[in-house]
Amino acid sequence: MTNVEQQRLADVFPWRRWGPYLSERQWGSVREDYSPGGDAWGYLSHDAARSRAYRWGEDGIAGFSDDHQQLCLALAMWNGQDPILKERFFGVTNAEGNHGEDVKEYYFYVDGLPSHAYMRMIYKYPQGPFPYEDLVATNRSRGRDAFEYELLDTGVFDQDRYFDVEVEYAKATPEDILCRITVHNRGPSAATIHLLPTLWFRNTWNGSGAGRPSLFEVPGVRDAAVLEARHPALGRRWLLCEGDHPLLFTDNEDGQKDGIGRFVVEGETTAVHTSAAGTKAAFHVTAEIGAGESAVLRLRLTDEPVPLEAVRERLSPPGFDQIVTRRRQEADEFYADRLGGDLTDGERQVARQALAGMLWSKQYFGYDVERWLTQHGRDPLDAGDIRNGDWNHLLADDIISMPDAWEYPWFAAWDLAFHTVAFSVIDLDFAKRQLDLLLSRRYLHPNGQIPAYEWNFGDVNPPVHAWATYLVYELDKAQRGDGGDRLWLTTAFHRLAKNFTWWVNRKDVDGRNVFQGGFLGLDNIGVFDRSAPLPTGGHLDQADGTAWMALYCQNMLQIALELARDDPAYLEQAQSYVEHFAWIAAAVNAPALASMWDEEDGFFYDLLRLPDGTAVRLKVRSMVGLLPLAAATVFDSAVSARFPQLIDEANRFLGRHPSVAAAFPPGRFAGRPGSHLLALFDETRLRRILERMLDENEFLSPYGLRSLSRYHEEHPFEFDAGGARYRVAYTPAESDSGMFGGNSNWRGPVWFPVNALMIRALLNLYVGYGDEFTVECPTGSGVKMTLYDVAKELSDRLTRLFLPAADGRRPCFGGQEVFDREHWRDLLLFSEYFHGDNGAGLGAAHQTGWTGLAAVFPLLFARVTGPELLEHGMTGIFQAIDDEEPQ
């Protein structure tokens, strides 16, 4: 039976129009950078953000807005101690932190629905002065070998002297939005808090010729206060607030934007307008809350004119709270359906909060690069060396799933592909639209390149869009119960083919089917900065870049074969991707020194090609060498039955090219009768790779796969070039190298996206090789496992990050005692990556982007058993994931 939320989602647009679309940090972004030298962090700082109007977006705490961010609602607050009004979350910048930019606040995304009919988050606001200067000074003084200095370390939460500020949104209708703010005093004595729910317009009128909107007070309301908003596009809206509270007005303009803060904190009476009108306004609510007690404030943003005598009724607790409670119950029903009874209570809690974080991290992203270049005084057709100067076609005005709304308040191409997999559990339509977005003509470069991320659209992210597209298509088909959204898949295929051609033409330096790509998301994991000229000259043949392209071939082949079921013309495309893969596989397995495969070590390495024509393997055991494992895909017997000509053509191709056939890994037809396994390795090499991968002294940590082998802890890799020595040693947390700076700190930690691809590969290999193929897991333990069991073991270890251990502590919190306390212990953070030895969360604290995959892994293995996988093959996995009951 369809639940209420599923009915809402079928009505695609109206319920999604309003959502938590405000960024948590607009300052310090490339869009707002108008400095001569491109110093985004320095040009618009946290301090400057208080008084300067943004040009491209808005930020706020627990914010809500329409999907073009024209009208914004968020919560500001003041504890009577801070030097400034708390309007946005604080964090250190790139230059202020020993490990790069990082938010220094504690807030948690607790719940949410895909339609945003219900959303809930909690912010822990200290009652004492917020230690802004201490956080900056101490972090700046610490070296790379020290951990970051966090807000908890300052002692500001001692004796529980803080407020839990709980914000809930509940929609009565798509345009009638209730907001309930509950403040809990967790401290030992009474404390006062100023709440300032703020409504304002994004400044779209300066220099654009657009009409200027307005806010003004509606007088004559008893026991409540009302703001009216008038906007040329949105029309009229009203914000109702319970209680007789004063309204403060200013304008969202340079020099005026901080007027409310100056009035409240500094007592500057002239900082706000004397007239009850402006483009930014706040209700000023003051509450003294006793120790252990709570206070509630109710607001309602609606498009319905409310008679003055009915305002109080619209905010009255019985009716208002009943709507909030009902929406919360509907969220319970929705997740009971989507997660089913397959998970433990702990796993359900992890999955639900991970998905809540995904929903809260949706953000409006506006960026017209041509207009931005013009504002910089550049000719968009000849912009020179300014950042993103050759992306003048890019025009963004969309809601996008962000990796982290504070640290990464901009899209990243490969992150977004993994986000869509997590979103598929709850909102397939949104997942499909997100995959569409970067492939649309507004984003995709005319040459076929997918924009990487705001700091450099022209950088290169791993090409995982095709993988995510095929997976989301199959999940959508399983849910729809029909032939699938063929139009969507067809459109995506042609756009992906353009991007595939860009890779072939731009990232294969020698035309030998061996690929480069630069850092490809792996940052400090290499010997050199792989995106910069090498100190030796020459170039790198990258094991990961080549593996990504091999997987790309396999994914495009999967899509082409799916489309060929209706249109035989796609068989020719399918054959071309078979041949592309064959050429890559042959190049990877070329003999002697020209090969990335090292027979002595049983591992793949990057190959440094020197100007004199010689080549050297850079023998760093890292995720770079494991990624060739990811390029393993099974095509079941239905392919042979339906397209025998494809198999015939593949055999003819290998017959015509004996050199390719000789280098092609044998065993490619292993496994179930009629199935075909495409991989870059044979069974012998697979066993050798797995021996290292599953060794707890190398890659296998208690919490998933490390990105660098622990072998390098005692055996650092060193390389001399250009009079300098380059060194890579294992570090389980952030890198000890400043190669990339900022928040680019990969080295030894566990991170979810590559673990997800390893799990996918293991399941494909299990279908290919069956139950007869077993390996030791962990290596040397004497315990034999099938590849399905190994995949499940990896999933269990990743999930273990968030579940209480035997001592009751969750590894992701790194032993911090506060997370054992009441009011903390059930609030989860989904960090960017995790300590390779103890599992502590690191990097961006609210990276519920690819770490949102924590919701997918336990669900997958609860619903898909090894025997079922062998019986139905990989195509059966999609129906199983979508089913509400176990298979």
C-alpha cells in the first residue's frame, strides 16, 4: 500500500518547491570571489559576511527557501555573551587550520522526507562566549602531525552549559510551511537566549534591473506578529510568529545586512529601520529558560492570506502541533516501508540519519559564469587565465546535492554520482534529475568534459556517471515494474558517449589506451602531484585512470545492450565498447616494464614514463593499485541468447588482433554457464590482489579498506628526482604532506566511494566465479570466504563505524567522551573519511554525500543472499534492493 509520502513524491514539483536549500556557507566560495588574485577565502571572510551582501546565494542556520532561493527563512540567535549574532555557522579557513577548512560547530541532521514535508535538525549552541579567536589561533599554531582543535576541546560545553536548539519544518500544503523551534536548556542553571527567526530576499535586484521585493509588518495582530513579503515572481507570502514580539527591519545590502545584529548585540538603535519595512526582517524573541527546561516558538510561512483574527488560531499549539506530529509519523511510515524490517534497530538508525543528512545537504546553486566573468571586467569570449574562464557557457540555477553544505557548498561531479545511489533508496526521481544535470548543455562543456567542481571546473574527476546512471536506471525499472525509463536512459547514453570521447581524446597521451587524468580524487596519496608537471619530465600512466576508463567501457556496454533490446542500432555501439575495453585490457597487461602489473609484488602500480623512453613503476601500494579490481562486470547468459552476433563479433575481433587476444586476461568466460566476465586480470592475479587487499597489515582495517597500505608504515616508499627526495609513508588519518593543501588530505584513511566500488566488483566476481572460488579473509586467518562473503564482510566493517561497540562507544566519534552522554549518544555525524586504524571520523564532519552510502550497504546484504545472487545474477539485485520485504 502506497504511503502518504510516496503519494506526495508522485506529484513531483509542488512538494519539492520549498526545502532546506540554503547553504551553510556562502562566504569563501569561488562565486563570491571578486579579488584580483582569486583568493576566495581571503576576499569574503566569515567576519565580512555579516555586512556584505552576497551576489549568488545565501547562507543560514536551519534554513528553508524556495527552489530559486528568492525568499529565505533561517534562524539567528544570541546567548547574551557572544560578540556577534549567530547567523551562520563558524569555521576556520584554509590558512587558519592545520588540516584545512573545517566547521567548528556541532549540529546534527536527525530526520527528513524527500518532499521536505518534514525536516528536523539539532544545533548545540554554547551558553558561554563562543571561542572564535581561540579556535583560529590554536588551529593555526598546530602542525600537520597534530589533530585539529575542535569546539569540544575549548571547554565551552563543560557542565553541559549549552542549548539544544531543535528546528522542525512540517508542510500543511506545498506552500504552507510550519516551523517549530524548541530550545532545551541542558545546563545546571537558568539561561537566556535570543531567538531571531529571519526572513529575507536574496539580492537579485542590484545591477540586474529586476524589481525590488519588500517586507513589511502587518499591524493590528494580537498575541502574534506577522510579516508580509511581496516579490515580483513569488507573489505574496506571510510569515506568522506566535507571541507579541518586536520586528526588526533592515536591507540585504552592503553595510545594512548586519543591522539586526548590531541592534541586538551592540544596542545600536539606528542600525535598523525606523519604518517597519525592508528586504530583511527578524522577530526578536527573548526567552529565559530554567535548568533542564524547554521553550517552544511556532512560525508559519504561507501563501494564504490570513485574516487578523485567525492568525492566533493558525499558530495555536493543538492544531499546529498536530500537523507536525502527523508529518513526523508519516516519516516513520515512509522509512518503515523503504527500510523494511530487514535491518537491526541500530542499522535503521544509521540509515535514517544518513539519509536525513543527504536531504538537508540539498542546496540552491546559482552561477552564471559569463555574467561572473563580465563582473570581473573580463571578456567572456577571451577571459584569459582567470579561474573557470573557459567555462563561460556554464549556467547554474538548480537544487543540487552537495557533499557538505559548509565545507563543500558546491557540487563535485564524482561525489554527486555516489549521492544518487544513496538517494535511490528514497527518491529515484531526484536521483535521475541529479544525473541529468551535469550532462545537460548548461553544464557539460561543448568539448564533452563534465565540470569537476567550483574551484576548477576544468579539473578531472573519476568518470563514474555512467556507472551511477545504469544502476539508478535498473533500480527505477525495478520500482516502476515496467520496461524502465528508456527515454531518460537514451538521452543519458548519448551525452555520456560525448564525455567518453573527451576522455579518449584528451587523457590518453600516447594513444596506447592507457590513461592519465591527474589526481582523480586521490590527492595526497601519490608520490607527486599528479595534476602538475612531473619533476622528472615525461608523464604518468595511471593505474586508476586506466581502471576508471575500463569500468566506463563496461558501463557504456551495459547501457548500450539495454537500449539494443528495443533498437538493434545500439549493437554497433555495444561492440565498439567491447573493443575499447579489449584494447585497454591488452595495454594494462602488456609485458615486462611497459606493464602496470608487477609480478613480484602481485599488484598494479602507476608507471612513470621518462623523457628518454624508459619507464619506472612507482611502487606505492595504494588505492590506485586496487582500483583495477573495480573494473569487473558480469554479463549474464541473456546477453548471449539475445545478441549472439555480439559474441560472434567479439570473437572475430580477437581473432583479427592476436596481440590483443594474447594480452587479454584468460578466464574472461568463467562462472555461470553462458555468462561473460570482463576484467583486467585473470584468476591468478585476482588471488594475489585479494591477498594484499584482505591483509589487516595492509589494506583491511576494522572499518573497511584503507586508501594506503599499512605496509608503508615501516617501509615508506622513497623516490629521488630533480635533486629532491619524495616520500610516501602510511598515516591512518590526514596526510602529513601539504602537496594539495587545504582539505585535500587523503593518505591512509577509509573512505566510502572506493569501498563501494570494491563491494560492487566483489559481487560481480562472485557471480562470475561462484561458490567454488574462496579466499582467506582476513589474509592468514585460515577463514575461507566466498567473494560474496568478503563483500558482506567489507559492508559490515563499514557499518561498524557508526554502531556502538562492546564498550558502548561508536568508533566514528574517536573515543570522545561527550558522545557517550545523554542528548549526544544517538546523534550521528557522517564524516568525509575515517581513521584507518580506529575509525574516528575525519575531514568534513557533515559529509553526508558519499558517506550516505552507509544507508545502502546493510540494506543490500539484508535483502540479497549469495544463493539468490547466483540464481538471478546481478540483474536480480536491483529488484531485491527495491523490495520492501527480504527476498
